[in-house]
Amino acid sequence: MKVSAFIDVGTNSTNLLVTDGDSDITRRIAVTRLGEGLHSSGLLSPAAIERTVSVIAQHADTARSLGANTVTIVGTAACRRAGNTSELVAAVHDTTGLVLEVISPEEEARLSFAGATRGLPGLDTGSDVMVVDIGGGSTEISIGTDTPLMSFSIPIGAVTATESDLTTDPPRPEDLTNVIGAVQDELEEIGRTAPGALTAGRVVGVAGTFVTVAAVEIGLAEWDDSALHGFELTREAAEDVFRTLATESIADRKLNPGLPPERADVIVAGCCILVGVMRRLRLDSITVSTRGLLDGLALRGRMTP
């Protein structure tokens, strides 16, 4: 049995999947905030690099203890945007002996699409599917059937929007409106450059914001993958969670069942992106997937380039 491990180094979190190809052995999520301060400085801070490398090392040790023969590490939006990503790559190699691969927005969308849709109940073979991946530094959208035929990257994420716009606690209504408007403007531009692209029979939402909003809607005090994977998040429910979280202070927000405390400061920006997408695309609901980029990485060797 070949055991493989995959680490996703995102703007907000650094996550691990260890799998034998047929089933998960373990999944780990750690908020590392690699992109903290990146919006203003254009650089990864020494503190952010240090804590991210520390978690990568822990993940690698966990993977090896579980019998992983290979450990693959990829970086996304923060790594693409920062002017000193080479420092992170060097620190990862010096500490773990592993190589961090920075993937393009197109590759990220392709892998997220494959991971998010694999085994998701209720997807019709041959029907167009749109996958929306709200990350810390960007939002990736891909559309296709079995594989994505086109993809788009919106340079707005939960961490970057928090740092650039939502600077008060709780956020000002006008700042919330600005983030939602910026997302809608980006979607409008995509619609102009690729007419008809943003239409699909089914829309799937992947990554922390979608999963967290669904968990808050359910009132899920403890993680339950079976309750979240395939959950239909209606626009009404998403708007309700958004209104609740956006009007609370961070301290009060942490009291909501289903909201991890470490996401409390960036979840409102994520909600702005989510409702901006649902409003602009006039979506009645989005199917939540707890799978994503890591699962796509596990499939990469079997995917058509």
C-alpha cells in the first residue's frame, strides 16, 4: 500500500492530507496566516514564514509517522503574490528537505475542481458544474464537466479583504458594501470578457468560508463531515449568517457554534465574497464540498494534463 501526503500552503491556513489512494488516513487544518500583512507590504513577514514552516514541519513529521512515502507541498495565492517567496521556499527546504511548488491560478482551479467534485452526491455526469473556491488571498472559479474547461481568478480573498477594507470591529456597513461590490465588479468583468461563462447547472463551494458558513447555519458544535459534505446552502441562509456575523464583535462572533475561533476575524470578509457571488449570479443555493485542492493533488497523477 502506497501512502502519500499532500500539504497546501494557503494565505490563511496550511493543511495536510495523508491518503492511501482509496481513503483518507488523516486530515489536519492549521491557521498559519502566511499572508498576514502581505496586502500592505507585498512581502511575507519573517513571523509568518516562521510559523508556517513550523507547521509544515509538523505536518511532514505526522505524514512520515503514518507511513507516507512521498510528501508534496504546494503554495497558492500568497506565494504567488509575495516578492520574497524564495525565502519561504528556502526555509521549507532547510527545515524539512522538501520542495515547495508554487502553482498557478489555473492549476489551483483545476485541482480544486477535481477534488471538490469527486464523489459529491447529486452531480449529473455531463452537466456543467461551477466550483467556487474562496481562499485567503484570492477566489478561484472554474467551470466544466468532468474537468474544468475554463477558470478565472478574482484577486479578493478572506484575509486580503479583511486587511484592506474591514478594519473596524465590527466592520462598518459601507466597508461591507465595498467588498461585496468589488466581488460583483470582478464577476461583471468576467461576464463581459467571457459571455455565458458564469452559468452552470450546479454550483459547488469549497474551502473554509463555505464550510464554516454551513456549520454556523446548522449550529454544528463539533466537526461532522457527513453533515457538511453535500450540504445545500441556500442564499437566504447565507445572507442570514452574514448579517449575524457582520454585526457582532469578534469576541461575540467566536461564540457561534460551528465557527472556529481562529477564523472569527476573517469570516466576515469571506461572507462578503460568498454573498457577492450568490447575488451577482442570482444563485438560489450552493452545494458545499469539504474536499478541494488537497484532494485534487491526490488525484493529479491520474488527471489528464
